[in-house]
Amino acid sequence: MKLGWQERGSCQSGDASAFFAPDSERIREREKREAAAKRVCEECPVRQQCLEHALALPEQFGIWGGLTELERADESRRRRGAAGTGRAPVVVPIRIGSQRDRGFADTQAQAQQPSREGTEVAA
């Protein structure tokens, strides 16, 4: 069963094996495969929906929404941390694989936190 957005995904016209790791894959092969999958995701019209789906389930394997398993785990932790503040997480469209954009998202999240200047914490 496919969801409506999945049928519009750029990955539907290619080789699905680029999105999922085969057994005993070498590091260099994994890097090449992941880079190829992320290139497909870059211009995908449903990339954000795909990522939200993968984070909600959570999908444990493969490239979803342009992020690897580890990158999705990081994003999920980041969002849970923002949820603990009582505010909605900052959802910033990221450029796949860009550390600079992740830093931007962190900066935006920190900017929304109230300033603690002039407050003392009792021990």
C-alpha cells in the first residue's frame, strides 16, 4: 500500500536499492550509494512529507526525506529537545548533507530560547 505522496516521489522512477544498504556494505560503497540517493531527494517534490513520515513511524532503515538513519535520529532528538521547551520545534528546510544549514537550524532554535542574562541559579 502506498500513500498518495509516495507515488509522486522522485525515487519512484529509479533504483530503490540506492536508498537501502545491502548486507556487508563497505564504507566507501555506502558513502557513494547514500550520495546518489540524496541527489535524487534534493529536488523531490515530496521530500518534506517523506521526512515527516519517516520521523513519525519511525523508519529505521534507508534514506528517507534525504536523511540517513543516523541523520534522522539526530533530527528526531533535536525536535524532542525543542518540544521539551513547550514550544514547537523549528522546522527549517535543510539542504541535504549541508552542515552549514544544520548550524543555521541550531542557531534559529537557540535564538528562540529566552535569555538567561542576569538570572542566578541557586545551588
